[in-house]
Amino acid sequence: AVGGSTQLTITAAVDATGVSTNIAQVATANEFDIDSTPGNGVPGEDDQDSALVAVGEAADLALDKSVDDPAPNVGGSIVYTIVLTNSGPDNATDVAVEDVLPAGLGYVSHANGTYDDGTGIWTVGNLAVGASTSLTITASVDAAGTFTNIAQVNVSDQYDPDSEPDNDDPAEDDQDDAVINTPQADLE
């Protein structure tokens, strides 16, 4: 009736961590609605609303990668630095970062962490809210060309509100890269 209202309550089982958005919308109506179109999926109309539910712990992990010399000579070496930060709101546990050196670069050494140069996995472990940790990797420049070295969060026990681990999405803040370009000259 005009001025009336009704309500539906739905009980749902929580079967995964993360953020879920539940959307409700008027699907059909016999009468004309002056400011909404039923069933069109437009969130700005008043016949549609949503509820956001965050389940479990969350840790916003952000990664920053840099290189000390973006234009090294062939035969020289470079040092990559990876900084991982946890903006919370919860501590991060069982975190690992993947950083595989591209072909044309050779592994020399690393510092400040546990890194497997065969798999490219940096085992971070736990990272408290507001904390940062870093890893440096020294690599030899074995060939000429342009090389992009990508690092990204590989795994984490907690949900990340703005990134998904190991999905190779350069737009997310849990992934970053550093580019080097060796100088070349063709002398005759």
C-alpha cells in the first residue's frame, strides 16, 4: 500500500574470509517508478542498496621495489631493494613475496631476509601492523637489453582489502617492478 513497507531477513553462512557485497534490488513492479527502473542494476537508484561484510582478519600489504642503477653496463652488477609494509588493521602472518630475476640477469647474493634464488621466493613470515621489512638482491648484468624485474606478494594468511596475492596485477599495491636498460653503442 501507499506509505507501507515490508521486510525480508536472510541468514547466511560465512564460508570464506574477505569482503563480500550483498546487493538487493527491486526486480519487477507492475507500476511505473518515477525515479528508478527495476532490474537495471544501477546502484545510484533508490530501488537498489547493498551491504558490505568484512570477514576475518585483514592486512593491507604494499610493496615498493627499486634498483640502484637503472642503466648498468653489461658485466656490472645492480642491487634491487624490495620494501614490504603492512598498513593493517591486523598483523600479517605467513607472508611470502615472489621476485624471480629475469633472463639476462644472474643472482649474486641477497641480504636482510630468507630468499631462495631458485624459486624467487622471499619468506617474510610475520609482519606487524605499521611495520616494514626489506630485502636486497644483488644481480649481475649478463646481457644487454631492457629488463623488467617484478616483485609481488605471493601468499598471506590475511585478506588484503585492495590486492589479491599472486594474481600478477600491476595496478595493485602488493606488486611493483623496477626496469633497467643497459647502454649500447654500435661502433663501426
